[in-house]
Amino acid sequence: MTALVTDQVLDPAAFEAPLAASGAVVTFVGRVRDHDGGRAVVELEYSAHPSAQQVLEDIAAKLGQEALGLSVAHRVGTLRIGDVALVAVVATAHRAEAFEVCARLVEEVKHTLPVWKRQLFADGTDEWVGAC
């Protein structure tokens, strides 16, 4: 099991490789898109609470009990369009389980991980997403 909050570039293949012999491997890659709500996005800045690493480890440990292997990583810092922000990889014996656990993993990360996103728009404005 791997759980990582990092400011380094995320390579999905590096998270998939250790799980390749597991049977069914499902990978979700969340990339920075160039739009949101009809507005052109230029870049994102992700900020994490100091507890983010532990929270991600807890999420991975909980859902990892349902898988043969699991890896999840979230990037922080400044990301450009197309950069990988989130990688979630789940390996199980059968595809239906892998898809289901991976979907729940992504949703749990999205709703629980204390990471906030500042979107910078082409018109010079910005917006915080997920800020309390």
C-alpha cells in the first residue's frame, strides 16, 4: 500500500507497476483541466493541512483491506494544465471489485483529504475550492 501527499510530479505508471501481477488493476488519474464552470483555468495551486499525509494513509489503510493492493497520491503546490493532481490505483482479483473500490477511494479522498485548491483563471481572477 502506498499513500503519498507530495509536491513532486506524479507518474501513474510508477504507482501501477508494483500491482501489475495482481489480476484486475484499475487506475484513476486526475489531471488539471483548462476549464471550470465555463471559465478558462490557467493553473491550480493545491495547499494541504499538515495532517493530510496521515489522513491519506488512513483512507488507504481502510480501503486497502478490500484490495490485493492499493496506491494513492495527491500532489500539492502549483500545477499547470494537464499535470497529474491525483493518482489512485486499486488491484483486486476481479474487475468489478477493482472499479468499485477505486471509485470509492477517489470519492473518499475528494471528500476527506484536507487539501484546498486555488484556481487561477485566464481573466486574472481566482477562486478557492474546498476551503472551509
